[in-house]
Amino acid sequence: MFPITRPRRLRRTAALREMVRETRLHPSNFIYPLFVRSGRGVKDEIRSMPGQFHFSPDTIVDEAGSAWEDGVRAVLLFGLPDQKDELGSEAWDDAGAVQTAVRELKRAHPDLLVLTDVCLCEYTSHGHCGVVHDGRVQNDPTLELLAKAALSHARAGADLVAPSDMMDGRVAAIRAALDGDGHDDVAILSYAAKYASAFYGPFREAAGSAPQFGDRRSYQMDPANADEALREVGLDLDEGADIVMVKPALAYLDVIRRVRDTFGVPVAAYNVSGEYAMLLAAAERGWIERERAILETLTSIRRAGASIVLTYHAREAARLIR
């Protein structure tokens, strides 16, 4: 005797499966991370991230336009400076690559959402995310510099700023700086629960941001901790964050779900460079099906509770689901 309930009835055809699908992907869920450096005509592929490039402000406009045609409505900019110093001063240079790219993007694509990463690691000679004194990353002196960088991005026209440094109190410092300069409408997407992860390797090559000594475990989170992530998210929301993010995504799906269930606010998750590179490497060797694996990966992040996914797969995934 078979049971009356047969779940397979609703899996029989593609139309049935689509009708009862619980989690859906849409290009509007995606933010497309891009790397920008000064110059013109630059489009250099990143060795450890096939299909990703270093762009100059003019070529990034073209890339963002193509992404828009694919259905992707938001980009996140990471900057590569011409020169680095101890404080990372090019991070708040109004003529810097990020600031120039923001202006050109908003001029060419006014409806595109432009986000900017706010951190110092790409810009400092030591590769850490804050001011270093006596071999230690100093929290409070870093806050003013982060606020200066965020304000520079807002003045260039950024729609959202995304602090990724994991300094205590940086959301409050940035919010105060933005509001004090009349940019109260610029939103903050906070890297609220950013883990000291092994999955950042390709990004550090792409952004030239590897620390020159030590590591970032004194300010990024211990991968073993989930309760701490909730405390971090709560603090950032209290300080004025509009969207909170968990990074990386795949090894922290449980954290994404707990954040979503606890706070009920927009939650982003970053499908990071190592996750991207591993999938592409396995697909290149024929070990997995590339397109199915991309969509399954992104669906799992959405199913865990992320309403927004930052992913280097954004354009390809958008084309696959159109």
C-alpha cells in the first residue's frame, strides 16, 4: 500500500516544480563586485579569478552597462591605489580611482545602484584594515579615516557605502560623518559579521591587500562563533546600519539564517572569491556542471535567508535565470 501523500506528484514536470518552488533567484538579488584602478582602457584579467578583471573608470562603465543589460542593477567597487602609505590616504582622495569611477558610473547609468567598499587594507602599505602602532591595529584612530573615505565616496555620488574593516564603532562614525555633511540619504551596508576566513585568498591577490605581517584575527571574527555574530549585527543596527552582511556565505549559511530570523532586516551575504574560484576550477576539470552549480550555490544562500547576494557570478547567473 502506497501512502496517500506522494510528494513526487509535484516534481513530475518542470512546470509543476516551478509552480511550487519555495526560493527564487532574480537578478535584482545580486550585487556585482568590481575592481577599479586609475588609467584608461584598462581591462586586465585577474589570474586567480577567471572572468574577473581590473578595470579603469572608463571600462568599468562599459562593464556595468553590460551587467545592467543582463538585469544586474547594483555594483560594488573595490579600489586599487596608485600609491600606498601607512594610513591608506588614497582611500579618501577625491580624485582616486573609486571616486572617479563612481562619478562616471552615475553619469552614464544614473539608475544603477553604486556601492563602495570602505576599508583601508587595499590602500595601506602594511595591508591591514586600520592604523598600525607598535605592531597592533588600532581601533579608535581608524574610525576617523574610515569616515573620511565613506564621505569622499558619498560626495562622488555613491548610493550606499559598505564598511568592511570590522573596527568597533565604525558604523556610528560613518553615519555621523554622512549626516553631518548632508548625506543622510546615503545608506550603509555593513559587513556586520565578517569572519577571518581562508576563502579570501583570490581577493587578496586581486586587490593587493594581503597583510604584510600577522593576520586579521584580532579584528575579524572567529569562524567558530555564531552567537557573537548576532551581537555584532545588533551593534551595527543600533549604530545605524541599513543592511547587514555575513561574509563569507557558504560556510556560514547557519549564521545567515540566524541573523535573518533574529532581526528581520535586509540581510546580504558575500559569495566570496575563494568560493567563486573553487567552483570554476572544479567545473574547468569537468568535476561539476558549472551552470547548475552556480545556480544551486546562489539558491542555497537565498534559501538560508539572504535577500541580497554579492557574487562574482552575478552576470552569468542573471543570464541563466532570465
